[in-house]
Amino acid sequence: MVCETCEKKLGKLATIDPFRTKAQNASTSGAGGKQRVGAENKLLTTKKDRFQPYKDQKFEKCRICKRLVHQVGSHYCQACAYQKGICAMCGKKMLDVRKYKQSGE
């Protein structure tokens, strides 16, 4: 769970565009039979947006339970953030969980 202000800090996910069809990507232009170059994924080809797991990224420990956090930049693990009703990155209160029935783990 991440608040609206922390959504901007989230990383980008490099996936294919589901709305493109293979027929559009495989088409050729009429002049000279050249192949269109527009089917490459820009998140994978640019170096600044690419995920580099061994460079300047550190997975910290949760401030509550001391387990390893799964997301870079987060201070709370997903389980603790859900149980407390807080943002996983900044710790801001997001929802009231007083009447929720949750396990003690």
C-alpha cells in the first residue's frame, strides 16, 4: 500500500504494450520495403531507467519487524504496512484498521 505522493517514487515496469497487435508491428512501409522501427521497448533500451540491481540500490529492513523490505525506497514491509494501515514508503496513516480482524503475525 503506497500513498498518492509516494506513487511518483515507484519504479517503472518494463512490459510490452498489450494494445498493439502483431499485424501493426510486422507491417512494412511502401517505399523500399523497409521495416518499421517502433517495436522496441524504451524502458529496456535506455540506461537511466533500466533496473540495475547491483548499483546504488539498497533493500533496507522494516522499521517494525526488521525483515528485509522487497521494494527499494520503502521503510516498511508490505505485511506491516497492511496491518497498521500505513504507507509502505513514508509511513503516513492511510486507513483506519481498528475494526479489522487481522492475525497477530
